[in-house]
Amino acid sequence: MPRIVSLKFRDAGKHYFFNPLDLELAKGDRVVVETDRGRALATVVVPPEERAEDQLPGDLKNVVRIATDEDLAMAQANVEREREAYLYCQERIQKRNMEMKLVRAEYLFDGSKIIFYFTADGRVDFRELVKDLAHYFHTRIEMRQIGVRDEAKLIGGIGICGRELCCCTFLTEFTPVSVRMAKEQGLALNPTKISGQCGRLLCCLSYEFETYCGLKKCLPKCGRKVQLDGIKGEVVNQDVLRQKVQVRLEDGRSVSVTAEQIEEGKGPTPAMGEDAPRRNRPSSGGRGKSGRGEGRSQPSAKPAPPAAAPEKPAAKPVKPVPPVETKAPEPPTEGEDAAKSSRKRSRSRRRPRRK
């Protein structure tokens, strides 16, 4: 029965199947394989396992050998050459004022080709740029345009959750993500909250989407008319994780019940001390010797009569005031009358009349 082995070419990269031939491989081994672009260095993800003929993928490539120290040294040298290629290509892009963003430069294992990954809003004419790169590096040049999600996968980073991005750690393929997934989970539709580093919707929105959909099927939908203890109401909200719904009753109350209580038509059980009748509540007054309130309400004490106002002291007798004799003024003489009239005329000349 033929055997196949699962390999990957980069961290969190897509898994590919190869024919291991007679090699004994273990998880994490570095091997050299044949690809359509030439030889490449890969890592074993799943050890070789036997498969039936009908389960084998078509056009299966072979594993050449287990990577030697020379192969690993060549791969490390290519990483250092990629930095130089990236800086030179970035310089040529700026001099030509090209509307593109260079993401990464990648050498093939044998150094026969350099692949430059870039992002752009539209199509870019990079024919002159390719000529400059080919003349400088003397090798084949390939320009590959990628999307923003692939850019985040190649660069990496930290997400809003504080952990390393999922796409560069364990996600091998991108799955479609929609705003409906955020709505079903009751998340705020704020672009800054539900968008990742790439500017697209978070990949983790799809992790629990199926679970929320399954839990919501067990709850009545919002707007459904229900009846609890003979009182009509309407479902206004759902608590998916607690498996409860909020019901607004006709009498103005809002209660939280489960789906089973709605099917039985029973409201929530009142808690002791909250919804109990007032006559059964313990009274705050009338405590016994032990300091605890008794079940029966104690009669309240009669209010004390108001204190009498203090009497005012008797008023002291007022002594009579002896009458004052007033003398009639003596008539002025002719000389005094003339002097007074002259003073009045002099005052009127000095002081103007007020209007």
C-alpha cells in the first residue's frame, strides 16, 4: 500500500502531500523535495502513513532526501540574501514612484529565482522594475501581488487579544468571515473591535459561530408573544450562553426565564424577601432580646406628646414719661428777617438748581 507524508514550507503554511519513498521520517524533520518551481526545503508535519489508492492526491511529488547540514546552511544564507534583495527593491520602487507596497522577498532553495511579494490597490506596471532587479541580481525575478490577509500572514504581529496572530501561528487556510457572525454572537458592530491587523474581519469570529447558532435554536426568537402565569408578554432579548430570555409583561415587569418555563407558561420563582407578600416579610422593628427580627410585625409605639412651649416672662411695667413743655417760637425781628433773605439769595446764585 503506498505511503504519503504531509509537509509545510513555512510556519502556519498550507500542508502538502508528498511521496516519502523509502525514507523513515518523523515529525519536525527537514527534508528536500521536488516542486514545480524547483527544489525546496520543507518540514514534516505528519509522519508517513499508508493510504488506499483511491485516497491518494493526484500528481504526487517525491521527497529527495533528508536535509543535511549543507542544505540548512544554504537556507540560512538565502535568508540573509533576502534582506539585501528587499532593501534594493524598496529603493527602486521609491525612485520610480510606484504605487505599491513591498512585503517580502523570498529566494528559492537553489537560488535560481527571487519572488517579491507586494500589495497594491490596483494593477501595477512593474516591467521596468523587473529589468532593474534582473540586471542587479542576475537571476530570474517574479513579482507576485497578494492581498492584505496574506500580507499579515507573512509579516505577523500581535492581535487585539494580546496574542500572536492566528494566521501566522496555526491557521493554514483563510475561511470566509461575514458581519452576520458578529451579529449572531451579540458583538458591537464597531469596525475597530471586530477588525484585525489586516483591516478585514477577525478570523476568530468563525470559531464559535456554529456553537452560537446551535444554542439559539433552543431559545424563542425576539418578538415572540408568550404567556406567563396568565399574563401576556413579549420576548425582548436573548442570553445565549445562559440559555435564558428576557420577557416584558403587560403589567410593566421584565423577567428572565428559560425556554422550559416559557413552554410550561410559568414565570420565575420569586426569591424570598424580594417578591414575597409584605405580610410575610420580617419586620425591621420589634426585635427580641436576641436581636433578630420576629415573623410577626410588632405594633409601633405611640408618639410622645410634644413638649409644652416655655412660658414667656411677664412684661415689666412701663414708667410714664413726663410731658415736655414746648415754647412757641418768638417772631423774628426786621433785621433778622432781612439777613435770612440775603443768605438765601447768595446761596441760589452759587448753586444751580437741579433739573
